[in-house]
Amino acid sequence: MFRLIKNMLLALTLTMVMVVSAWALSLQEAAERVARQYDAEVVSARTVERDGRRIHVIRILTRDGVVRTVRVPADER
């Protein structure tokens, strides 16, 4: 009985992880979205973890020559 419950919990956990992954925003998608939104060129992009949440940190160069840093939550679409 314990083994059945353990396997069911494992299956449920794996299912939840797959669903969350499907909603996660990749670094490349975030960088492309920010570049379009600001009509800018991406200078650098990286993913960091802050307070248990993943955040994409994207540096862009605007047409005015200004470098800006945009932070996008990785777990939201």
C-alpha cells in the first residue's frame, strides 16, 4: 500500500513539474520580447534566482544609445 501511494505521489509531482515547465518563459523568448518591446538590441541576458524565484535579467541598448536593464519573471507568460 505504501509503495502505491509513493508511486502516485511521484507521478503527481512529475505531472505538476511538466505543467509548470510548459508555462515557463525561456531566456531566449524573454530577450526577444524585450528587444521588440523597447525596439532595442540585446547586449546580454542571463537567468538568476532571487528569493526562490527565477528572473531573466536582460540588458539592452536603445536607439538613443542608453543601456537599460529589464527584469522578467521566468515563470510567467
